[in-house]
Amino acid sequence: MNADLHSHSVFSDGTLTPEALASRAHRNGVTLWSLTDHDTLDGQVSAQNAAVALGLSYLTGVEISASFLGKSIHIVGLGVDIQNLPLQQGLEHIRRGRWQRGQAMASALEVAGIPDAWQGAMRFASHPETVSRAHFARYLVQQGICPTIHAVFQKYLVPGRPGYVPHQWASLQDAVGWIAGAGGLAVIAHPARYRLTDMQEYALLCVFKECGGTAIEVVTGSQQPSEYSHYAAQATYFGLKASRGSDFHCPKESRVDVGSLPALPPECVAVWE
């Protein structure tokens, strides 16, 4: 099955509408798709309607920002009830924090000699509560301050750089609990991106499993192919299922197009099973 269970639209930090993203997924041979925007369900009805019109199987989705051991960890929720009130309220709380962090980032960038960063980021965002580092990065590229999104992150928007602002997101337990309470399956997104030590990664997977987590992204556009086998082994060891998703944001920025990933390693049990 060509499943792509991690992608983003204009409702968070992607650049395509849910309808355009559904069309792209269908055109690229995706047979099971999920839109997983950051901390919002606003694009779900549009995504599902577009998928149904194309004959594309669809799972509702969201990517929740959580904190664990002082690091930002992303938890994808698949198959959630988008009308679930505790999930909606939890996401609203995170979005308020996202707005506050965005204001602080704009102030930090101004101190670093980049004025009007908030207004610039808002040119690329659908709503003030959805502003993310990617929106600031697109503005800095547009202004010619850096040549690429990657260069912006490395120079300004990662820990230790002048535009980075740490933030306390939802707890891991809350994020998984909201997803499970809404009837969904919790998945650790792109685990290699967090640069955890072996002990930290072991702790993350233990706590995630204990509080009701279901799966881990083994094959994802945010990881190197050399890392797939490691996370396939971790999924097997911890009794977790495996997920697959491009983490697609933009045709010009994303490393991997929606629907173009290799299959899961044969030893994995797919989350869609």
C-alpha cells in the first residue's frame, strides 16, 4: 500500500491547499492519505471531501507539538474524531502558545538586525496562531537574508542561534491522551530529527508506549534511508507498529514528494493494518 500519513497544508506550515495536496497525492499513486497539520484540525473537512471525490482513502490526522526531556517532540494522531472536545481544547491551548512564541521570535530577530519579521511571517501563514519557524524562514529567504530555508534554520532558528525561542508544549502524556481519547492512534513523528542520546530515545519510547502510544514513523522524508532499519528494529523491540509519511510541506522545499517513499521494511507491522 502506498500510504502517506504525514503531510501539511496551508492550514499550518505547508504551501498547498488541502484540495491541491489531495490531488497531488492521488496523482502520485497514494492509496491511503492523511493530512496532519501542526496543532490544528481546520483543514480536515476540506481534505476528506477532496480525497473522497478522488476515490482516495483518507484518515483524519493532526501533528501535536509536545515536550519531553526539554525537547520538542511531534506526535501524529491518525484516525481522530475531529469533533472531540478535549482534543480541540488541547490544540487551541497549544496554538495560543505558538502565537506567543512567534511574537518572541520576531523580537529576537529584530535584536539580531531583522526588523518586521512578524509581519513578514504572517504573509505566509493562514492565521497568527499557526505561525511557525517555517513561516519566518520563508520570509528571510524572500528578503534575500539567506538563500534557502535550511540555511535560515541553521543560522537563526535552531537552539543557540539568535532567532530561536524555546517553548514548553503539551506534555507527551497529554498529547497521546488527547489522541487516544479521540479514538485515534498516536505515532512518534520523524524520531531521528530529535538528536536524542540512546538513553533519551529509550526513555521516550518507554514512556510513549506506557501512556498508550501505538506506532513510530519508520520511513519518512525527514529521515535518511540509512536510519530506516534502526527505527524498524526499535518498533519491533518495543512492540510498536510502523508508519510511513513524506512530511511534505512544499514542492520547492520538501526533500521527498508526497507518495514517493520506499516501502516499510518487511519486518514491520504497518499502522494501517
